[in-house]
Amino acid sequence: MDSTEPKRLHSIKLWPPSHGTRLVLVQRIVKNLTTPSILSRKYGLLGKEEAEEHAKQIESSAFDTANHYFENEPDGDGGSAVQLYAKESSKLMVEAVKRGPQQKTVQEPVFEPVTQTHETFFDISKGPRAFIEEDEAKELLKPLNEPGNKYTKICFSNRSFGLGSARVAAPILSSVNKQLTEVDLSDFIAGRPEEQALEVMTIFSAALKDCDLRYLNLSDNALGEKGVRAFKQLLSSQGNLEELYLMNDGISEEAAKAVYELVPSTKKLKILHFHNNMTGDEGAISIAGLVKESPVLEDFRCSSTRVGSEGGVVLSEALVNAVNLKKLDLRDNMFGVEAGIALSKGIPVFSNLTEVYLSYLNLEDEGTLALVDALKNSASALEVLDMAGNDITSEAASALAACLTSKAATLTKLNLSENELKDEGAIVIGNALKDGFERLTEVDLSTNGIRTAGARVLSQAVVGKPGFKLLNINANYLTDDGVDSVKEIFKNSPNVLGLLDDNDPEGEEYDDEDDVKDGDDNEDELGSKLKNLEIKQDEE
């Protein structure tokens, strides 16, 4: 090649968005629809379940509109289509908000608290997600004020308390606090200014400090360190907690230290859930302190918490004390190989382990091999194994297959998506799944560079299993004939085969570093155009 020839330039294509980007947009739409706003105050705030349904429909409709535009008037990189995609999504969100909550029937009182099991459970979370004001709080909380009531469980989630309604609630909660064993205060200050939210949390904390709780849920409150310390009186008085949930709370390094400092004892703790926080390595060390002091822990979740190798190693070493562990969820962190190996050393003590979620941990082959070798000889009742997105190649396939074979009697779900197993690894895994595995219901090897041969082996391995529900081999490299042959295998049970709409018949992988970089730039630029999506409200 002539050395003077200019370097090939790579164009960045913004359209169409990837499946992952579309899912992110759906999540942003849900957040918009469930966040108090001027419009929601007038028309009512959607509940999470209803918002999720609307979000899927909104994104799909906006995508179809933008895609039709792009196909008819292509503009090169697709920038105009992206703008239309965002604009149409915003318009449809406004329409959804103006329609208001639709799931309530005329006969069902909007604010009637739900009671269960002979009126032991007081639950106000089923009404519309909205601010609760002083007068409404007085009416709504009346049942808790009735002499001789038997309520032991309360759920105030999904309603946003201000100072007025919190002051109404405080004496009522104080009157029943000695009989309460379960308290759910998740998502109960949404949309309030920080200063007010902290005061509300302090009021509730003081009112509930004399509870002897088994269950406490403070998730979805953007606590941070200030919020954790606002709950000081409540947290520091709980010596018998069995379940503690602090998810999506902005638990930073400092907040994690505050949790460790304030929670007095975790000797009886069975469930500890952190998720979607910004805990990091230093924060993970504090969480590891809680874990180390929780000898009866059965269910530990520390997913999407920005924990790297250092914190991952410390957490893994602390988990060795949790000999009763049944469910372990460490998804979406930056553990790396070293933390994976550290975790594998503790695996043999988890004889009761039934569910393991280790996806997106940067384990690579080395960390994966250490873990599956440890799992093979332990966790005899394992039902779920999730190791998606770990850069696992065919080099680890044989060890994976041996591990799976040892769980043939119990395994129900296997997720190895977004790895690099390719045909060679898929065939090894498929052959391992052929015999036994009578309880298997789901297998996901999407996005693995698999071609027709591997897809066929996987299909033949699962197609005849009783109760099997889903094989996902989407986003691989099947030819058109390969797709047809796989569909033929499932001709008597077509619903068992997942979608193949992201399959790439060309099967060309990115070998050029510049091409890979361009792909990353594509996602970054497209994401930046969508990240500020919000409901554009007209003045009314």
C-alpha cells in the first residue's frame, strides 16, 4: 500500500440505536413518568407498573416514527432521526401524563389503604404516586390510630411525604411503633427539596425508634450520608433486623461508613441488599464489615455499586463467613480477575447456594475458570448461574461445561450472554446440556459470535426438555439458512425460541481497532443526544 495514501476515515452512524440504548431510553421514560411534576400534580402520577407499560409503548412508537423517517429521508449519520426519536418520545410522554393513571376502577377508592391477613398489614403504596398533604394524611392514616388495631407491618412506599404530612404521621407511628415488625419507607420523599426531605426522614426516624423490626426497607430515597444519618435514631436502635434494603439510595463511601457505624448488630441479618449505589472500593470495605458480622446471611446483593478489584477482594473475603448463603448477586461491578479468584476461594463454604449472579464483572477466562471449578464441587443445589458479559472465550468452555454437568439435576436458568464463546464454545456448552437438565427452563447465549453450527447444537440440546421456556441466541452470526434451520428445530414449540431480529447474517467481527473505537463513539454520541430526555411541558 502506498504510504502516502490517507488513512481511511470511519463515519459515525447514530441510527439505528442499539437494543441496549433503546432499553436505556425506556428506563428514562419510566423515571420521567414516575417523577412528580407540574403536569402530574394536575393529572395524577403514574405507578411504576403502569409507567413501565407506557414506556415500552412510547419508545416503540417513537422508534417506528423515526425509523420510517430515516428510511425515506436518510441523512447519512442519522442525526435527524435521533432528534425525531427524542422529540416524539417527549410528546408521547406528555400525552401519557395527561391521560393520568388508568389502572384504578371507579369502585376502588383511590386512597384506601390495603389491609391483609386480618388487618396486620397497612399499605398505602397502591394509590397513585403523588405528594401526600396534611389533610390527606390525617384521613389516610386513620386506621393506624384506631385503638386496639393489630398492624405489625406498614408500607408507605410510592407516596411523597412533606413536613406537614410527616408531622401528622409521627404521633400515629409513635403510638404503634412497639407492635411493628416490618417497615417499608422506600420512595417516600420523591420530589422534595433536600432540606425538607432530611427533616422528614428525621421525623420518621424519631417516631419509629422504639420499633423492634425484622424488616426495614429504605430504598429509592437518594439518602447519601446525610440521609443515612437522618435515620440515625431508627437504625441505631435495631438489634434484631433480619432484612435490610438500601437500594438506589446514593450510598457513597461516606454513606456506607455511616451505615456500618449506625447499624448496631447484624447477628440475625438474613437478607442484605445494596443495588445501584456509588459505593466504590472504600464503601465496599464498610459493607464487607457488615457482611463479616452477619453469620446467618442467606441473600446478599451488592450489584451496580461501582466496586473495583480492591473492594471486590475485601467483599469476597468477608463472604467466607456467610456459610448459609443461598443467593449471591454481585452483578455489574468492576471486580476483575483478582477479585474473581478471591471469590472462588469462598465458594466451597456455600453448600446451600441456589442462585449466583456474576455478570459484568470483568472476570475474563482466568477468573471464570477459578469460579466454575469451585462451583463444580460445591453448591449442589444450584438453580441459577448468570455469568454474562465477562469476556469468556471458548478456552473456558470445557470447565464451564463440567460445572454445568455437575448441576444437571437442579439447574433452571443459565445466562452466558455477551461473551465470546463463538461456535467452538457454544458446541461444548450445547453438548453438555443434552442429557439430563430436566428442570432447565431458560438458556441465554445471545451476543457470543455464534454461527449456525453452534446455534443448531444449542437448539437440539434444549428443544425436547419438559418445561423449557426460552432459548435466546439473538445477536449472533447465523446465516439466513441457519435461522431457517433453527426455526425448523422448534417447529413444534416456536414460542420457546427467542427473537432473532438482531442476528447478523454477515457475521463480520470488528478486527480493526479504529472500527471498535468508532462503535464506542457511536453509542456515546447517541446516548448524549438522548440522556436529557424529559417531559416538555406546555404552560397551562
